[in-house]
Amino acid sequence: MSAPNDPFFSIDTRIEDRLGRTGTIHTPHGDIATPAFIAVGTKATVKAVLPEAMKELGAQAVLANAYHLYLQPGSDIVDEAGGLGAFMNWDGPTFTDSGGFQVMSLGVGFKKVISMDASRVESDDVIAEGKERLAHVDDDGVTFKSHLDGSRHRFTPEVSMQIQHRLGADIMFAFDELTTLMNTRGYQESSVDRTQAWAERCVLEHERLTAQRVGKPYQALFGVVQGAQYEDLRRKAARDLETITGETGRGFDGYGIGGALEKQNLGTITRWVNEELPEHKPRHMLGISEPDDFFTAIENGADTFDCVNPSRVARNAAIYVPTGRFNINTAKNRRDFTPIDENCDCYTCAHYTRAYIHHLFKAKEMLASTLCTIHNERFTVKLVDDIRAAIGSGSFYEFRDEFLGRFYSARQS
């Protein structure tokens, strides 16, 4: 099926003197009002929560992981089910990443890229303590050793596109190499070149598969900007991706900003990239985590972003409220019969108390993770909704300063 002629992305309002804006991404399964938080459902599920609950708490879209779904249950099964959305009973927009994150996480064993510190020793042979290297990169692609059963699998740009087309998400990402902040400058340079070459191959394979899969909704393809903490590499990567047009002349429908990111330089790196990328196409931040990161990324031009943090920390009893983050399994909550947040409109806060959730964690009941994930996901979705509204009303800076001042003024225990 050929690509649509209708605009994929439209811009509405802007943040004064900054790159941030509000807009709308138009997909076959509905519109996404931006800026938007995209909930992560790695294996076609946001852990511990029903897809129906995610819809009720206001999530606009979900993102699943191509590598994990390829291993289990298999992209062919998801395709036979009618695609990712039908498979997981989610009728809204869907994203799939390319497997590029696993190039890093399985290659060196690190899971949290954004918290890494560039001041640490540089080494291209770095690997996390106690981890086995499960991914090996060459110029043609990546050989993975499955973390499930040890079997070997080969990902190339073409294979990643084939898997993502079978998964059927509305938005896909080109296959890229995710490096760490500890890789040398020389390796970062070669990795950017490698990702560019892979991006060219992804576009050609995407065009071939789009023409072949007649009758299927068009799937948008985003290129991914790498370059770690280096301004010249980031800008070059962004400019070079824009030159890729394929045989149809369409090129990428949007762009992802990925790679190793220093938290303290998140805004600067995001700005470098977005000053180079075409304004009329959406930009997605891959994997940012805390409320201050959201404001920073949005202010500097990010339209959407995904993060596992709301659900991950919820399973460890960490809760977000407007006055900060706290652990609900501590003694002070044992006899607290109030909601997590009396002003929160989520299902958990409407029906359950801190004391009950404290009990669930102490009793190791699975319901604890469900109730806390619902709350944290709602907190995150609503925060980004409120940021979008503040941009629309011209009060972004006031809202940012008020929210962050309150959230980080004092941590609860």
C-alpha cells in the first residue's frame, strides 16, 4: 500500500523562544495530541495493568519491543492475530522500537542509559559487572544470543523492518546501534556512520514491504539520531538522516532521538538535534525517565517520548505525587487510611488507601504492583497533558517552575 497523502503531523502552538510546541500526529488508529507520553508495553503489555486500564487513565499510545516480541511469541503470531493492537486488545496508536536498544543492553549489560556518567573511563570493551555479552555488532547487523534459551539470532536493518511490519505498529523505528557514554570518540564516529548506513537500508526495505503488504494501513518510519554527547556528531547524524529519501522520495516520517544521554546535558543534546531536524516532522525521545526530564525534553522540541519508569518503580513501591516521590511500603504508611493522592483522579486513589497498598507490598501480593502502576502511569500521563495545556495557554514557564519547585523541594520518605 502506498504512503498516504494526508499530513502525518501538524503543529499548533509553540513555546516562546524555544523549540517546544504542541501538535497532532495522525495515525490509522487515532490521533496523538503532542507533547505526549507513550507508555511502554515491552512484551505487548504494560506490566501488571490491563490495556483497558491504560485507556481509562488517558494513555494515548503504547510502545512495544520488536526484539522481545520476535523472540516470544514471534512476530508471525502477532501478524496472524491482526497486528500488535488487535493482539493486546488496544485500539489506539502503537509504536514498536527496532531492537536497537538491545544492541546496547545485551551487548554491555546496562539497562539505564540516561543515568550513565560520561566522566567514567572510556572503553569499547566495557561490560557490566557479572554480565555476559549477548550482542555482537558488525557493519552488516547484530548477532544476538537469546536471554531466554541461548539460541542465536541475526538482526539486520532488513530483518528489523520485516519484524516491525509484521507487528503492524503505526510508528516504527529504523534499526540503529545504541552506544554507551563510555565508548571512545572513535567508536562513536564509526557507530554514527554505521547507523546512517543501516537507516538507508531500512528506508529501502520499508518501501518494499509497504508496497508488498497491500490492504494494510500505512506504517510510519522514524529514523534514529545517535552521536552520544558530541555536538558535531549529533548535528551531523540529524542532517544526514534527513538526506535519506529512498526511491519514493518520502524518506522518514519522523525522527527518534536516541543513544547515550547525560542527564545534565539532556536539554542541550535535544536542542542540538532538533535545530537540525525538519520542523514539520515529529520527534520522539527514546527512553527518558523523571519529571524534570519531561520538561527539559519538551522545551527543547521533543513531541513524544517513552519511558518504563512509571511502571518499573511502581513494582518496587515507589510512588509519584506532586510533592515528590516516596516509598509506600515504609512504616509511616502502615496506618494511613487516605489515598495515595487525594487530588488524583486515578482508579487506585478513588478506591484504595495507603495502608491497604502498604499491606499488599508487605504480603507480597501482585495487586500491589497493579494499583501502584495505575497511579504512576496516570500521574505521568496527566503531567504531560498539563504541560501540553500550559503550552497552549502560553503559561509553560510558570507551570514548569511551579511544578518542579514543588516536586523537588522535599522528598517524602
